[in-house]
Amino acid sequence: MPQSPSGTSSRASSDLVRDFEPLDIPVRSSSKPAYPSSNRPTSLADVADVESTNTMDLTAVMDAATGASMGAPAGAKASSSGEDDPLSRSPRASSRVLCVLLGLMFIAAAFGVWWLGTHTEAGQAFDDMTEVAFADTAPAWLGGLLALGTHLNVVIVSTALAVLAVVIAAIRRRWWLLGQIVVFGLLCFAATLMKPVLPRPFIIHTEIVDGPSAPSGHVTLAVASAIALLLVVSRGWRWVVSLVGMTWSAFVGLSVVYGRWHRPSDAAMAMLLVGGIALIVLAFTRASGMDRMGTRRSSAGVQIVASVSLTAGIMATLYGAYVVWQIVPGLTMSAQWARSSSMAASAILAVAIVLLVFGCTLMMRQITASPLSRLGLVGAPPAPPKRRREPSGHAS
């Protein structure tokens, strides 16, 4: 097949389109035969035909090509299930270990935020000042937007996302994945029951006199439902759902502080706890919770969104922490000049935590769902452009 001047294969555009398969639903039967290797699809219409081929046909063609490349005798029957490859049954061990480590880090950070907000003088002062001054110091456009985050709206939208996640997992027949998100939801619900056992000692006098309120149940529901939807969609839609989940989670996280439902540390703890639970649940991913063999490939959207989210989240966290450090003297004295800075720092840190949680979850979902191997690839990898031979016999 001729190469383009840039050295990329002509199949690159079709591979990009195929990255957005609707739901990656297995097809029971199909009358269309798979394309022979000498007539690979290059148009959008051909791509649609390839996507509608039977799962077994696609895997059989892929396994036959693999067997031929390994020197298998002609006419030998190739396995169409890919069961010889351990990556068809579970992710790499290193990926599962990384999920557990990152999950424990997020959970430890959640309790660290709770301790700073409840057991230190500066933490209690920051929480109290921010919750009291958030609505008064926020810009008018932001206040009008956050006012839409009522209890009813948060519950309706979050519940709709959770139900959609269950429906998609059932339609795709990913029963192990469905079990994962059910366990994930139960663990998140159990996390909200910790409020009575997380004390809030009296250190300084505060205007908000509510008792223990961490973690926030509204934020837990919003983040958990968005992550559940991220876990069940197919590869091409993961980064799209991740952006939607980030937006919704940040909106709810700021709304509960704007409406004086929760302190900033309550919202931050909920975000980190849900992210940690999600990553630990991903460590138990198995075959039906992974992308089908023969459809696995990397995703430029996942790489870009995860990289940008993690980088922006780290930088925003450092900047927000710097702002809090700068206003610590004003916090202990309830200075008026620290009010707007405390609101800004709270908003920055809330968005930063959302970026970190969804960036890590998106990255680890792709790693655990689509580990690439010889059986996981479709077609031959793109080859570098060949040099043209100079015509011989030039006249001197």
C-alpha cells in the first residue's frame, strides 16, 4: 500500500473514526464476510462494514494472521477466543498494583484533608470563613450558576448518570463490569455513613456550628455516578464522559459550599474518597470488564485528556495551597482581606482535586481495559515509508 508523503498509513483516518464505536456491543450473527487482507477498508463506508462484522469472524481473522506470522502450518485451526493470552482474561499485574497504590494514596489524602480541616486551627478557620463568605464574594455569574445546584437537581442528574451506567453495562453484556460498579456504589454509600464516627473537636469559635459533616453525601453521589459512567463506556467515549464528569463534579462540589450545605474540606474529602475507591475497584477488572480482543488500541483522546487533567490538577493544587499559606495569618484573625482569597483558594482546590481524580481514573481505566498484546492488535502496525531507489545509469 503506498505511503503518504508524511510517512503515515492511509488507514490512520479510518482507525481514528473506529475509535468512536457506539458501545462496542458484541454482534450475535452477521452475513457479511470479513475483508481479505488484500482489500482492507479505506473509506468511511468500509469502516462501518468492518464494525458490523461478527466478533468471532474478526477474532478468527486476527488469530489466523497471528498463527501465520509465528510459522503455523497452513490450514491449522486457530483459536478464536484468545484464551491463550493471559491479557484476554485480566490486566497486567503491574496495572492492578498501580491501581491499588493510587487508590490508597487518594484515600490517605482524603483523611489528610479531613484532619487538616477539623483538627487544626487554621483548617477550621479556613473552612468557616470560606463557607460564610463564598456566596458574598463569588462573582455574580458564578453565583447564579451555582444557585442551580439545588438538592433536587443534584439528586436527579446524578441518579440519571448512575442508571445510564447500569443500562450501558447491561446492553454491552459486561456482567463482571456491572458487578464492579454495583460494589463501587455500595462502597461509596458506606463512606457517607462515616460522619458520626469522624469527630470535629472544638478548637476555635466558628460561625458555622454544625457538627461532623464529612464527607459530603451530595458530592459523593455526583462524583460516583460520573465515574461509574466512565467505567462502563467503550474506549472512544471515555474521554468524552470524563470531561462531562469533571464538569458535573466540580459544579456540585462548589454548589454545596455556595449553598452552605458543607464545608470545603467535606467536599474535597468526598472527591478523594470516591476516586480512591474507584481505583481500587479497577484493580479487580476481569475479562468481561475489558475491551474485546481485536478491538483494543490506544486512544489519542484518552492520552490528551488524562495528561492535561493530571498536569493542570497538580499545578492548580500547588497554587491553591500557596494561596492558603499566604492568608493563614488573616484566617486566625478573621480578617476581611482574607475572605475573597479563601473563596478563590477553595474553588481552585476543588477543581484541582476533580482534575486529579478523573485524570487518574481515566488513565487507569484505559490501562486495565485495553492492555495491548499480539492478539489485541488489529492488522499490521504502520510501517515506515520506503526510500525510493534512485534510477541507475546516469550519464556522467
